[in-house]
Amino acid sequence: MQIESALANNYRNILDNLPCGVYMTDRKRQLFYWNRAAERISGFQASEVIGSHCYDNILMHIDEEGTCLCQQLCPLAKTIMDGIPREGDVFLHHKDGHRISVKINTIPLKAEDGTITGCAEIFTDTSQFDSVATRVKELERIAFHDSLSNLPNREHMESQLDLNFHEFRRLGQRFGVLFLDIDYFKNFNDRFGHEAGDRIIRTVANTLRGASRPFDVFGRWGGEEFVGIIKHVDPQKLDKIGNRYRKLIEKSSISIKNKQVGITVSIGATVVRKNDTEQTIINRADRLMYECKRKGRNCLASDSD
């Protein structure tokens, strides 16, 4: 009995010190274990989640299309039903409000007789690869860094545009530009104050950074505006990518006076043309963004419309 107890303590110590998040549920999807890495990645302490159910929408998992997974037959629920391990890529909701890209693995928990008693989900933060960390450090080193959003600043984005134009003219490598503007931002500032406005900018920036592909670059253009340079796209693919970011931001929020305040953006999307310059492609994306404002906001307007 003492040996079994010692083994159990050792297993728990190993799980608590794993670098990836781990949580476990019973068959009814009620959480009974939440390790330290789960606390670090999600922002939620174990004491805040133990005893709740995963379908209570704590992490609010969504896929890249913006579909909520926690309130339907999610990978964990499917594994409990059929005992088949699963893996996938989803976006969890951090306690602070932004979205984080994670890779998940679900593993059935079984009794000695093989009966499924629950499920374990392991999740790894895929937004923090070494290449991203290296890029951020380099941006800080050359002072092309916006301190509020923790994204590249306008000067760096202009240099990246110039680089992409060189590759386009020399090698024919196409790229697209996304021009994002936070909807009703002035109203946020007037109603809740500039500190709330800063939090909204950081939340949008965190979502863009956490969901971006390694070879794409997002930066703060100024005020509540952001620009993304998206490589290897045609107009249709750029639309799909732009709408993915729009939906992820729409699913983000900040808490003000115990109330969740939603965030949306309007996006102009355009792909480089033969006679474009850095200025014409930005101007075109900006005009398309204002088309979204006229249409009612929280949408995307592009060359393919």
C-alpha cells in the first residue's frame, strides 16, 4: 500500500512539472486535475477550475473557423465515448481575454477492467516557438518594436513591405496585405477610459501574434490600426486567412467591472499587383477597410469581392 501511494505521489509530481498543460476529467467531463503548466498557459489556477466541467466553457476552445468546440462533441468527449486518442489544433481562451494557439492530445482514462472512466487532455502552446522568440528579440534589438502592443512598429512593417516587394519583383513571390482597424475604438476610450483602450489594443495584438503563421508578420500601424503581411496567397486564400483572424478577435474579450466586453475589427484585404508600390497597396487595403466600416463593421472587404 505504501509502495502504491509512493508511486501515485511520484506520478503526480511528474505531471505537475511537465512543460505542457495537462488536465483530467471523469466520464461526465468534470475536471479533477489541472497541472502547473495548464495554469501558466491558460492563466487559470487549479482552484478556479477543479470541480467545473470542460463544457462550462472555461477555455472556450474554438477551431480556426471560429466554431465553439466546448459546447458540442469536442475531441475530449469523443474520446470518452469511443476510447480513441485524438490530436488537433485549437485556440483556447486565456483568462486575460486573448486567444492562444495550442496543439491538443486526448487520452482515455481506464479502470483495470478496461472501462473508460474519464479522459486526459494534454495541450502545448504552439504560439511560442523558438523562431517567434528569436524574431521578437531581434525586433527589440533594432528598436523596431511597439511597446504597447508588443508587435513590430510601423517603421519595421514598412521595411518588411519593401523586402516583400523586392522578392515579388525578383522572384515573383506574391503576398497580401491585411489592414485591420478596431471597431468603435473611440467609443471604448470615451466610455471606459484610455486604460481600457490600451487593454483592447494588447488583446487584439496578442490574438494576432498567437495565431499567426511563422512566416507572416503583423505590426501596429498606428492608433488602433494593424497591418499584416501574408505570404504565398491568392485573393481567395487571403480572404480565408483574414476572416480567420477576424473571427478569432471576435471571440476575444476584456473584462471591465466584471463584465465581458467584446472586440471586433474591420479588415481590408488585397494582394500585390504588378504596378504596385508600398504606398498603393497600403492605400488600397485602407480603402477596402473603410468599405467594411460602411457595411456595418466586423467584416472583411477584399479584391475578390
